[in-house]
Amino acid sequence: MLPLPAFAFVDLETTGTSARDDRITEIGIVRVDDDGGPLRVSEWSSLVDPEVPIPPVIQALTGITDAMVASAPSFARIANDVRALLDGCIFVAHNARFDYGFLKQAFARLERAFSARVLCTVRLSRRLFPDADGHGLDALIARHAIPVSERHRALGDARAIWSFVEQLYRDETSERVDSAIRRILRVPSLPPQLPPDVIDGLPEAPGVYLFYGDNPLPLYVGKSINLRERVGAHFSQDWRSETDLRLSREIRRIEHERTAGELGALLREAVLVKSLLPAHNRALRRKEEAGIAYWRDAAPRFIPAIGVDRNELTGAYGPFASRASFRAALRALCAEQRLCARRLGLERGNTGPCFARQLKRCNGVCVGEESSQDHDARLAAALEPLAIPAWPVAGAACVREASDDGERIDVHVFRDWCWLGTARNDSELAELVECHPRPSFDLDVTRLLLRRYRAGALKLIPMAAIQEPACAAITSATQAVNRFA
Ligand SMILES: [Zn+2]
């Protein structure tokens, strides 16, 4: 019934509230192991000699007196037992930071490290019952009718928080309790219809993944430079999107394909999304939002990807992720270069000073203090870094992308910032060269290429330089490797 195999419900009594200055006087642990059969529950507790006097007010609260702990073992003597009991467990406590902090300190004083994944039952109660009055242990005991013996003694309180969790599983659906616990522990919670080891079976490497439901076509295609992490993130409930919720319900199996690197993953995703049209791919929308800008009349104008002719990339600016990011880029230029937002079409109206002019932050083309030629010359200079450069080689060129372990090599062929195809070996490459594929324009691909190119991290190998019988030169080690870290 528990979402993970071992939990230790822990409560400590102490001489005060400061983990640094105060000491432990009693430890109670209820360990619950779930190995598929009936739960195995074992209890352990011990008084602890704090080696300092217990303040009278604490003695009155817990009933643990100096006399009681005088003959108890010090923490040093029971540290090994405590550690063995907590080994491999989720550490569960009420106000867990308190108990966990004391225990960590106690181990630290022995120069031993202690760490565990922590589940706080205050947080659990808050998450499940956000409107309840109070989440203190007494409030929980009253609200959930939890039987208590020896309240304020370590084992009594540890039993109470275990009873609280048991009670939750009786009163609520186990799905709801599991999911609350997983959220607090940030455990990816896999849809039950998937094999439990499906995430572990994915490589921590770049590639594409496909989620399938009952139909032969995938529900969703995605890409990542770390497949295991990205697929797990779809099911980690802390930030589930609507799409992820629907995917969790419909998914039946996961397939993946490795690629050498990020560029290969992006290209493969683009192909799969275009050819398979997965029902839940929002990537399509993302692509529709992107675009480039032309400056042909008064001000640069944004053109969405769909209206872009791949033959007219040269002379354009961008690419931009969306119209909004294009406008943000222009606004930034205005501010940096004292350009006029009105002339750039970022402000309504055609006459009178622009807003920045009123703050003396525009050089004043809007009020005739700067000529439009001067303004536009400054604009041209400011836009220069955003200009899409001319394709730097004659004809097609290869980009060689190798995986981190060097075992996988993808050779991508491009022309005019557009993709022609990818080869994994010399014969595939020879085929690509022979069949003269049509360039496929995808603004995401162009964006990634340009980002690398502008950073000086794109090594293009001109196809013309490759003699046909010498295709092997590409995949052999003679060419520099492009690593897209
Ligand atoms: Zn102005």
C-alpha cells in the first residue's frame, strides 16, 4: 500500500528546540517495510543520555527526567543501531526538519554523515487537507481519531504518525495518498499501465522518444539531450501540464531512438512530428509561433514561419521564437541605442514625441531632432548582429555530430540553413549525395544552426570538397568532430 518499499516513522524527544545546542533524550522508530506481501512493521526505541541536564519545563512535558536518562546509553553507543534501522528508508516525521536536523547534528558530532529522503507529515496533511484547521500532531490525532498511547514520548508519537498514514490509506483513495507522498518526495509517478522499470531502461543520452497509446500512431513525440530525465519529467507530478495529464492516462508504451547529439535529436523529432502528426504535440504550435523579420520599408516587420520562403533567409533578421520575442528584441535595441520606438512601430500613433523622448532617452527622430537617415543608419548597425548571414559555403555542407562516448556519429547535411538529410554511415551518405534531396525548411533547425554558427561552434564541411569515392573521409577520424555539448 505504500508508494516506496521502506519507511521509518521517527520521533525524538530532546532537551530543547535547537539542534545545535540541545541534545536528544529519546528516539522512537516505527519501521515499515513493504515487499509486496503483508507490511512488516517493527518498533524500536531507546532513552538517550543527553550528557546535559534536561530543563524542568521539558521534564514536565515529556515525563523524561534526568534520573531516567542517567543510566541510558549515550547517542554514540546507539548510533550504529539507529543508522541500521533507518538505512534505505524514507525518513518520516511530524515537522520532519526538527527530528531530521537533530539526528543529523547528533551524527555530525560523531563526525559521521547522515542523510535520508525526508517526508514531513505536516506537509502531507497540508497537501491532502489544505482547508483543515491546524496540522499539529494533536490536531491530526483529534481529526483522524488516531489511538495514542504515551503522547510526547518518542515511540508513542512515532506510532501516532504511522497510524495517521495508515488512517489516510483507509479514508482516502490510495492513489491520492500515494500521489501526495510522491509529490513531497518528488518521485516520478509512473502511470500504472507502464512497466515500473520503463524509465530506468532509457539511456541518459540524446535522442527522441515516442509515447504510444492503443493506436499504431504515437500520442506524442519529444526530444531531449537526456532521454531518461526528460521522459521521467513528464510523470513527475510537481509541474504537470494538461498535456502530461492526458498522456499519463492514455500512454501504453514508450519507444525511443538514440541520436549522436542535440542537433540529431531536433532533426529526428521534426521529421517524426511532421510525418506522424502525434495527437498531443504542441511542438507544432511552437513552430507556428516562430518567425523571422524583414526590413523592407519604414520598420522591420515580423513574418511567421509559415510565410517564410527559405530562399529569402539572407537579408532577414532572426529567427525569433515568436512575434513577442521579436518585439522584445526591438525594444531592447531602442533602449540600448536611443532609437525611436515610434518609428519602429512599437508605439501607437505617428506623430509627436515617443514615450522615451519624453524621458530624453530617444535621440529624437520623432520630433525632428534627428534625421530619419541618421536614425535608420543607427538602426541598421544595431540590427547587424541579428542578421541571418549568407550560407557560408558553396552548395551543401556536412555537420559531423559525435556522441559523448564517441560511439555514435551522425552526419547531417545542410544547404542554405536548411536540412537535406542525415547519414549514419558512408553508404547512407553516398545515397544522400546522389539523390539530391530537396531542402526541408524548419525554423527550429535554422535557429539551432545559427545559434551554433554565431557562437563559432558550427563546423561545416563543404560537400564539394568531398570526392565521391572518398565519402569515407567524412565518417573517418580525419574530419573535425562537432560536439554539441
Ligand atoms: Zn522617439
